[in-house]
Amino acid sequence: MKKKKKQLVFSLAFFPLLFAGISAVSTGYAYATEEQAVAEAELLTMEKAIMYVQHANQEVATAKLDAENAGINGRLTLGQLRGIPAEEIDSLQLAQQKYVTKAQSEMNTRITSIYAQALDADVRYRAILSYYDLLNAYKAREWKKHRFQRTLELVQSASASTGPKRLASDRLQAEVRANGAQAELAFAQLNWEAEKIKQNEFLGVAADKEWRFSEEEGVAPELPVKIEDAIESTKIHKFAVQQRKEEMQIAQLGVSMISQYSALSTFPGKMARNNLEKAEIALETTVRSALFELYAAFQRYEDGKQLVQVSRKGMDLATNYYEEKVKQYRQGGISLNEALQAEQDLADQETLYVAAIHDFNKNYAKFQ
């Protein structure tokens, strides 16, 4: 989409004019210079969105406080357990009281710390999604502005045409199309305003804060990580996997305590071995689920990239076809209906392209 020298801005007078003639339609807009728009709106980048969210969101700060408290409780627990000397442990009950309690306390300290780190990554991910949602609403509105301007040019062409295939109703037909494009622009503007308020709350800024974006669509050609590296990272670093590993270590310790201070052939021994087997199954299930989720994300990325390429090509072809049809109409070679159909086909391709970009960006965010 080519950059416009002027931006269209809605006025309150716009809405009663939706079904009026095209001359009345144009009065529903006021024009603002590019310099004024820049002065009123802040350029939002992904890095800036992450910074805003990290500053405003209190979840990570709370999780870090929980981790600090867990560390303090762990030290208090260790202090209490020092009152049970290892050389005096002569029963399963005392062994469990000292070693299992110690292991559970250490596990809780590690898990709360890991959770705080995982939550920080999750907040970053949600900030990226927030940025992409805003970008999508903004771009959708810009494309609708572009279409509305295109239909206004059709009205001018219909008014000026004197070719043999020109009909008396051509101007009215073109005005109807422009009126429909204006209605689509109105809905895109309403969606932008609603999305802006929603995301501004998450970003921690004023509800009416205005944003602008660069001309780049924000589509990255390649992933920042290879699937092999992502698989290994998932097996090691994913929070749910680490939590299951910690639980399995506690279950293993329970078996070891019974083996050392009692007998695994007893009922408590059998239960301890069952608990260990359950922990191993839970770990295996969690890893498998995480890997399938990862594979699905990679597949959606690949499919989304192809969809963006196909929809972009379709939009370019539709643009060329529309321009050719308008040229033919102005020269009197075809009827307005053919030009209008080409314009509608182009609008449909533009809508598909915007949706493909947004879907791709949301999938790509999982790897950012």
C-alpha cells in the first residue's frame, strides 16, 4: 500500500451521512497534515510495547516476591532440620522428616524461582501479541482508507467518462460502491478504537493514547530458532517439564528412604514405587504434549508463511487487473460493472492479505 501524503480522520458528522450522496460523504471527513498526525501519535514498536507491559504488569513482581518468600521459608526449614542430626536417624519417620521435608522445601524454592522466570517470558509473549493486535487493527483501517480513496476515484472516472458504454447510472453506481467502502472504513475505525482502548489498558497507558506504526508489515522470513534447538530447549527449560522433573525427584527420594530405612516389600514401599511410576508417566506425558504443541506451532508457521506469500501475490495480481480495467473503462472499452467487479475482487484480496499477515504474526510470536 502506497504511503499517502494526508491521513483521513473521522468527525462526529460522519455517521449520519453513511447513506447520503457522495458529495455529503466527503464532508464526513476532515484532513490533517502528516506533521499533525505524527505530533499526536507515538510510534509503537514491538520493543517499546514489551517495555510498556513489563513496566505496567505486576504479575512478575508478585511472582518474584513469592520466590523470595520461598527462599526465606527454605532457609527457615533448613535451620529447623539441623536439629535432627544425621547420625541419630534410625527410623523411616525421622528420615522422611529430615530428608523429604528438606527436598520438598528446596523444590518449592526452585519451582517458584523458575515460575517467575517463565511468567516473565509469558508477559513478554503477551506484549508481542498485544503489539500485533494493535498493528492488525491499524493496518486494517489503513487498507480501508486506501479502498475508500480508490472508490472516490471511480466516482470521478464515472463522472468524467463519455465513452460509448457509459450509462447514465454510472455515477450513481460508483457512489453506491464508495458509500459501501465508507461504511467498511467506519467499522474499521470503530474496531481500531476498541482495540486501542483494550490494548492501552494492558500497555499501562492512557485509554485515549494514539499510536502510529512504521510502513513495514512486520513479517519475518525466517524463525529465530531451529526446530532441533527448540525441541531440546522444550525438554529442558519448559516450566511444566521442570515441575514434573522436580516431582519425580521427590518420588524417587521417597523410594530411597523406604529402601534404606525399611523395605520396599512393605505396603508403604509399594505405594512409594507406584508414586514414582506415576511421576514418570506424568513427566513423559508432559514432554510429549509440549513437543506436539511445538511441532504444531512450527507447522502453523510454515503454512502461514505460504499463505502470506500466496495472498500477497493474489493482491498484486488483483491490483494490476483492477488498474487495467479502470484504464479500459476510462477509454470507453468496457462498462463500469466490469471495473466495479475488479475493484471488489481487489478489496477481497486485500482483506485476505491483512488476515494472513495477522495470523502469521501471532504464530511467529511464539518463537520471539
